Amino acid sequence: MPDGETRISFAYKEIPSLARRSDVDVEGRWIDADLVQGALYLRTWTPGDSLQQSAKSEKVKIKLLFQEGRVPLWERKFWPVLALGAGDEAEVVWTRKFGVARRFQAGPESRRVLEVWVGSVEE
């Protein structure tokens, strides 16, 4: 990422049918790969980005999530966002700390997932 400190890794994996009911994505890192139709772009947050979380019934601006989560202003500039598509029509699929958008969350019926890890460059 542009901050020079954050490393984001992705792993594609198929989930065997017996494991689907027992594997739980408690950290909000699993994207249902079959629900993603199009190109994914890893970029930094931009004003206007919004995310629909599972606990919320409507989309919320990520700026509000920053405020509720007490994310310092200086960290927001390089905040990673994974988006489906580019430009004004892009839809946020995942963002650090706030997880996977409701529409793309892997569930018990998911067969293929894209797992996201966030770490530091030194790890």
C-alpha cells in the first residue's frame, strides 16, 4: 500500500462441502468468489465510499465508520479498500477493520472464497 507499511495478501481457496458448515469467518476476511463478477481493484479509500455491513440494514459511508471506529485522520489517507469495478460505479467489497460488504460475504453455501489478510511489510 502507499503508506509503505501495510501488506495485503489474498488467497483463493475452495471449501470442501463437509467443512462449509463448520468454518466460520469471524474476522470478516472471506469474500464469496462466486459472487464477484468483474475485476477487483485494491486502492485507497476515497470520500463517498460506502459499505453495507451485515449488522446494518443500509449502506453507511466509510467516513462515518472511521468516526465511529476512532480511526485517526492520518491513517485514513492510505486506508485499503477492495472494490469491484473502478471509478464512480465501483462497489466496495472489503475494507480493513470493517470487513466484507454484506452482499459479498461468504456463507455456509459458499464453495470458493477469496481470503484477505492485512499485515505489515516486515511480517
